[in-house]
Amino acid sequence: MSLNITALLILAIANLAVESIPSPKQALNKIFKWISAISLVGIMTIILTESHNESETVGGYEPRLGIEFRVSLAEKPLIFSTFAIFLHFLLFVDHARSLMIFLLTALTGVFTTNDLFNLFVWFELLLTASFIAPIISKPNFKAVLKYAIPSVIASAMFLIGIGILYKNSGYLNLNEISNSIQNTNQTQIGILFVAIAMLTKAGIVPFHFWLGASYHNFNNIIFPIIYATLTKIGLFALSKVLHKADLTLDPTLSSVMIVLSIVSISSGFILAFFEPNIKRCFAFFSICKSGFLLACLLWSSPSVFYTYLAYDTLFSYFFLISLLTDRNIPSTPIMFGWLGFPISGFFLTNIMLIISSHANPSFVGIYGLFKILALVLLLKIKSMKEETKVSLPDSVFALILIILISAFSVYDFVNG
Amino acid sequence: MEDRLVIAILIGSLSGVGCYLILQNSLVRILIGLFTLSNAVNLFLFCSSDLNGIAPVGKEFQNPDQIADPLPQALVLTAIVIGFGIISLLTGVVLKLNEKLRCDDFRMLDVED
């Protein structure tokens, strides 16, 4: 697993070298694009086909000192969808390739690591890459600062949480923590710090203030991939820490988080509905979606939560890439009337998620079918409204991937 | 006990100063605040092991309980490097912003929007 991450890092550096050449030849650029795409497919296949019972420890040390990498079966759809959207971006958009591969490296690290401090390291790499993203096409330093300052404070909180959990368990490995930690007040304070850090990164109310101020500053091409991955990764990490380390939330803390999720859902939806700027609208809607995700995290099993994340990553990316980079559409402002309709549609599909994830057994696969229908409908509306042709590769690619993810969840359901 | 008290006071003071500076409007002060807060957190992380042990290098120990836990020390080292990298990046951003806006006020960022 660590070899896969190293390979991705080398790929990012090689692409950076090619991009740094003053006048890169078109042929060289194309060769590196295809090498990167083939490598991504190879690395994704290796990660997905590795047995979920096997783990790899860096340096061969025991878990206390070594860093363990392990991917559970439930996480595989999410890894698949993340690699798929980066592959699509590489093949059909091909913008800031080195940065995107660097971002994917950090995401793969977050997905695969089983070590609490290593999770912090990958998060910092992820943040460094995302700090650079707004200044790629134009020197938009304000966006970086508005995004970076809350993120650095959140990272400090995460580090305090790690310190407290280590003090109480003597381990950093999530599985070892689950075996040795006792549910004391100190442990709950540690969980609280980790939760605050992750909720800030996810943009849950009242830690959402940075989202509306910074997200719309990302350029149209990068915005879909940032929107599809970055806010969700905070909640993924929170879920990973809570479930793998088997940490039980205090009832009061759990109630507070439920209230926060409800407030995020309602305020995010209202802000998005009345926002005329399309990117700011989706930035506000990501607050609403984070609220839904938090509710799902608290109420349902990790596999349902990860499957929902996988669907949502695919759906958000393909909808926005088709909307923002396709072509003749002004980035701001867009007519309020038609933007309110898809936002309401997304809101309803997310309510479907909550109903489906709460059912026993969960029928989250049906939710995927709703998503397919919603995607086809929205792309159709878009082509009617804007009188532009929706590009075929985007919709076909999205459809194939969502069907594959549905197959994953059916497999998961059949195997209990 | 006294050592722990001194370190606790130090962590508290650094965190307080860091938070105070982060709440200021000057971008440079915010940066210094972030740096101070990050140092406070590093010190906190360092204290997550027992502070009474002997340094685990250069000697052979009969009783492993005598040795200080080396893991938080390694973690702090990594956290310092990462924190330094990110603060350096942000310093560059603040410098560039200062060149562009000729101003050091965080509120000016909203005016520009």
C-alpha cells in the first residue's frame, strides 16, 4: 500500500517537472498524461484487489511504532469513485495535472492509513495542495488565507485530540486504540477535539464560516473536484476514527452533533436556495450536504456511510464538471430561478438517503438509482435551458461508474 | 510535579497569546498567532508521554520503564516540520497579498470581494 502512495508521489513530481519546462512540447505533455492515466488505473486496481484482511506496516515494525495501511471492503467503493473522478479529470479536462495527482496521493493516504498521527500528516498534505489550488489560474491569495487560517486552527485541534487519545491508550494505531482505551472523561475530551477539527474541515455549522468566503474563489475547472472531495474527507476521517478505534460518543456530545447536523441542513439549504452566484450556491449547499452526511454518520453503519460518500463524490463531480467547464456558461451570476430547482432536487435525494440509510437492511443501492435518474434529468434540463450540448463522455462515464458503485453495494448487501 | 505545572502554565500562556493574536486584524499578527498556537500544541503533544523517563539513546537499560516514551518526541518533530512548512507557505501568501493590496488588514480582504 505504501508503495502505491510512493508511486503516486513520484508521478506527481514527474508531472511537475514536465509542467515546469518553459515551453513543454505537446508530445511530451501527451505522453505524461497517458502514463499518468495508466498508472492511476494500475494503482487503483492494486488497491481494490488487495484483500481487506491483509495489512501492511511501514518498515516492518509492530503497530505501536510502525504505520499500518489497511483498506476495508466498505471503503473500496469510495476509493474507486475518487480514483475514477481523478482519472476523468486527467483524461478529459487535464488541468494542473501535478497538483491533482498530489491531491489524489494525499486522499489515498487518508483512505488507507490506519494510524491516527499519519492521518494528520495526510490531512496536512491535502491542505497544502488545496491551498495552492486557488492560485493556479490567477493570483487569488485572499481565498488561500480565508481557507487556510481556519484549517490550520482545525489541524491544531486535531493534534490536541491525538495527544489526549494517545495519553489514554498508549497507541496511535486505530485498532490498538480500540483494544486499550477506556471510556473516561478525558477520552471524551479527546474525541471532542478531533470532532471539532473534522467538523471545521467539513464545514458544519457553526464551523462553516470559511466555506462561503473561499470556495467560490477556486476557478471553474478545479471547483468540481474540490467540491466533490474536500469537505467530505473531514467526515470520512471522523467516521474512520470513531468506528475503527471503536470510540463511543458521549450521549450529550452525540445530541449536540445531531442538532448541528439539523441546523447545517436547514441553514445550508436556505443559503444555497437564495444565492445567485453558482459557485457560492454550491459552497453553501455543501454545508447542507455535510449536515446530511453527519446525520448518516451518526445514525447508520460505516458501510452505508461510505457507499453514500462514493455516490455523492461521483454525482457532485460529474454534475459540476458538466455545468462549469462545459463551455459557454458564465460562472457568475446565474439565474436564480433555475438554480433553485436542482438545489431542491438535491435536497430531496439527500432526504431519500437518510430514509434509506436508516432502514434495516439499508437500501442505499436504490438511492444510487435515484441519483442516476436525477443526473440524467438535470443534464437534460441543463441542455434545454442553456441550449448547449451536454458532452457525452461526462454523462456516459458517470452512468457507468454509478452502475458499478451500485454493483459494489449489491455485492456488499448480499455478503452481509 | 513542579515541572508539569510549569509546562502546563507555558502551554496555557502560549495558547492564550496565540488565540489573542489570531483574533487581531493584522495579517502578520494572525500569522504569529498561528505559529504560537502551533508551538503550544506541539508542547502539549510532547507532554502526552511520561516526562520523568531517561532519554532513550546512548545507553543500555536494564529496566525499560526507566526510558522516556520516544514516540511523542518523534511525533512532535514531524508536527514541527509540517507546521513550519505550512506557516512558510502562508507567510509567502501574506507577503504577496501585501504587495498587491499595500495593506496588512484582514478586513480589507472582504472589501476587495
